Amino acid sequence: RRETAAKLMQACEIFKKDGYRIKIWDAYRPLSAQKILWDHAPVLGFLANPNRGSRHSRGASVDMTLTDKDGKELEMPTGFDDFTEKAARDYPNHSEEAGRNMDYMTNVMIRCGFKGIRTEWWHFDDVDANRYPLLDVGLDSF
């Protein structure tokens, strides 16, 4: 989504000004890929049922973290795709630094038109995601 990409670029500029970069793990995911993931690992609360659709399959979500200017990942609450309660934004035992980094990243993303989800500190949805249709365009089309 061009609109989502523009919001992400706005966030990138803020992060860059503050001395950081983003590292994207996952963004657009074709609906057929979402179905494969669901068939192999239907983790409730972490993976969207393809029958309802994922905002990733709308081209309006990003899974990300922050790095320093040299590409070294900042400390965050967990690693990527940690499907435990420790990945939740409100988990009470995050280190102070991980919490501070997560909150900074979240605040910038919110200012730029995204919202997080409770269960995954790394996941951000464009606030307009539900306006976009589900897509099943293969990545080789880009």
C-alpha cells in the first residue's frame, strides 16, 4: 500500500534523525502464504486466521525492530516471533532498557499513523488497514 509505505517512510525519517534505523522482518504477506502459515502453526492470538484475513495480507502491517546506525539491534522485550506472554507490550518483567526502546518505537509509529497490538511488541498496523482489501498477489509481481 502506497499509503502505508508513506507512513512508514515518515517514521523512518524520525528514527534516522534520532540515530536509529528500522529492520523489517515481515510486511506484505499474500493471502495464500497466510493460509500456509495457518495450516502449519495456527497460534491463536499471534497468527490471523486466513478466513478473516490478516492486515499483513492487506499490505498494511509491518513487523519490525530498531537498530543503531551500524545495524545492531536494540534491546527489545524478546526476539522476533516469540509467541509467549513475554512478547506482550504489557508484560510486567521487561528490562528497563527493552521497555524504553519498545515504548520509543511504539510512540513514533503511533505518531506516524500506526497502532500496535497487545500480544506482539514488534507488530504495527496502519490505522487505515481495514479500508484495504485482502490481496493474494505473489511477491514475484513486484
